[in-house]
Amino acid sequence: MRHLVRSRSELQRQVTELVEQQAAISEVLRAVANSPHDLQPIFDTILINATRLCRATFGGFLLFEEKGYRTAARIGPNPVYAEQRPLGLVYPIRQGDPLARLTESGSPVHIADLAADQAYLRRDPLVVDLVELTDVRTCLLVPLLKDDELIGALGMTREQVQPFTDRQIDLVRDFAAQTTIALESTRRERQYREAQMALAHANRVAMMGQLTASITHEVKQPIAAARNNARAALNFMDKNPPDLGEVREALGCIVDDADRAGDIIDRIRDHIKKVPARKDAVEINDAILEVIALTRTEAANNSVSVRTQLAEGLPRVQGDRVQLQQVMLNLIVNAIQAMSGIGEGARELQISIDAVPSEGGVRVGVRDTGPGLSPESLSRLFEPFYTTKPEGMGMGLSICRSIIEAHGGRLWAIPCEPQGALFQFTIPAD
């Protein structure tokens, strides 16, 4: 009977441990999903669960560098140890210390009593600090391996002399494997994001190149106005007596014209330069009116009339003004190009902005009267490298959707009757 009771108790303990392990794995996976660009929450989640399930006192992540190792994250040490060995600093790996043994064997290093270990007796700084500053006695180091390359270690320690069981060592191995996956996943997310930003920048530069005529026209206007006002000021100065009131007014107009030209150049430079994404409160009407001004000449050259329906009192949206303007620039230029190929019929571009209370934001629409969208193109419109233009890269709309989704919004297309297409996107309010 006692044997049955012990078996049942042992079974309950194993089931409890299994449930705890599954819950811990779920927490780690959730941390990886929620923090694709930030390792710190992932490290913290793994350390919290690993120390709890393995009944450890302290835990830490050590990453190997060319000249030694650095502690990337830790949990549990007292403030004195944390101050003595701050995160991020690189320390040498000394021959014979626990980390040196790990790098030589590539296998877990388990030391039952650090105070009796050879490294402590030789006064190795790492082991001495652990024993004398944190009262640590039992230590376990498990390697972090990526493609069979040793990149670091996951360490677990206890204040009392109590060796880790084989089951606990296997559990730490599992957490180490999850850490490696998180490191690789984050690296790929970062590479994908960097490539995406590079493509967005290239797309922005190419788009501004297409609008050279419009840019030239926009800059020429205030320059021409400034020249005319300067001539007027000279004429007023030549009068006898000089008309100083008119001269002052003409000079004021010149200053305004110069400011307007400077604003246009700044706006163009913002679109072309490569800058990190920002999160600002954006007045969407103003931002889109600037893009319409940039594309005015392009529309006129293709006999496209532009109509706007901009709602008043719209909430500001949170995001990167230049990126949102890039989306509008793509959609407007695409619409103009689509209509440039039609023969007879009106070429009308309608741009609308209104509030979407149900989604707590604004909706922007760009509608054209071009040839419209075929069922095949509609289903593949936002795929990377899909294009219906002979000279197109097929990245513009893909980048646009990526930008809008990064802002927490949606971008979609609708065929219009009897012809044309409507592109719409939503952006949450600030």
C-alpha cells in the first residue's frame, strides 16, 4: 500500500512539473512573439521560469565575445555583485575557470560546491565573486549553441550545496535551446526590417525621381515670385522720393517666398533622406495636401483633374509623417499612371479623408478612373515583385501595405464601376 501511495505521489509530482514546464514554454513563446526586435523581455522571461522550475537562486545569460564574455541578462544577484560586475562589460575567460571548461568541452559544466573547486582555490575572480559576494555554492552552466557554434551559456546557481538533478539539467538545456531560437529569430526579424527599410528608401528615391518635373515647378514658383518682388522693390526705390512703404511690403513678400522655397526643399529632402521611423502626432490633412502639391504638375501633364474631399476636425494620427506621405505618393502616382494609358474618357483623381469612429481613426481613399483591376491582379496586388508595369519593380504597393500595417492600420483595393479603382487605408488616431 505504501508503495502505491508513493507511486501516486510521484506521478502527481511529475504531472505538476510537466504542467509547469508547458506553462513556462508558453510564456517564452509569447515573449518571443511579442518582442520580435527586443531580446531583453525574452531573456527575462526565460530566466524567471528557468530559476523557478530548477529551484535555482540566481540565473544569467553569458554571451561570448572575441575577447571574452559579457553578461547580457541576469536575475537574482544582490546589489553588491551587480555593482561589481555590471551588465554589458566584457571580461576575459581564464584558463581552468568554469567558462573555460565549457568552451573546451562544449558540454554542460556542473560544479557541486564552488568553494571547494580548483578555480576558487586559485582565486579566480569570477568564482571568488560568486562565492564571496553572493554566497553561491552550486553552479550549472549550459552551452548556447547555434549551428554547432558555441555562442554563450545559460547559468543557474544555488546558495546551498545542492547539485542539480539530471532532469533539471535537461530542463536548463531546453531553455538554452529556446534562447538560441529567440536569438536567431530576432536576428532574422531585424534583417528583414532592415531590408524592408532599405527597399522603402529606394522606392522613395525612385518615386521622387519620377516627380522631377513637379519638384522643379514647385521650387521655381516661389523663386520667380521673389524675383518679381525684388524688381518691384527696385522700382519703388527709384521713385523720387522712394516709396518706402511699398519697398517694405515687397521685401516682406520676398522673405515669404524664400521661406516657401525653403519649406519645399526641406519637404523633398525629408522624403529622400534615410532616417529612422518616428512616432509623432500627424495632422493627416496637412500631410496629404503637401503630397498633392508635389504631384500637381505630374497630374497636369497627364490631363488628370484632382478633386479632394477632406473632412474637418479629424483626430491626429500617430506615426511617421514621411512614411505616411510615401504611401500617398505611391498611390497618387500609380493612379495618374493608370489613367495616362486610357484613350477617351475623363481622367479624374479623387482623394478623400474622413473619420472612422468604429475603428477610432481616419480613412484615406484614392480613386481613379483608369482601366481598373482584373481579378488576377486584385488577388496579387500587394505581393512583393508583382507588377503590371513593364518598367515596374513590384515593390511599391507591398511597401505601402507594410508601412500601413506597421502603423496599426489596413490597406486594401476595390474595383470601381464602370471603371477605375479605389485604394483605401485606415490609420488609428493618436
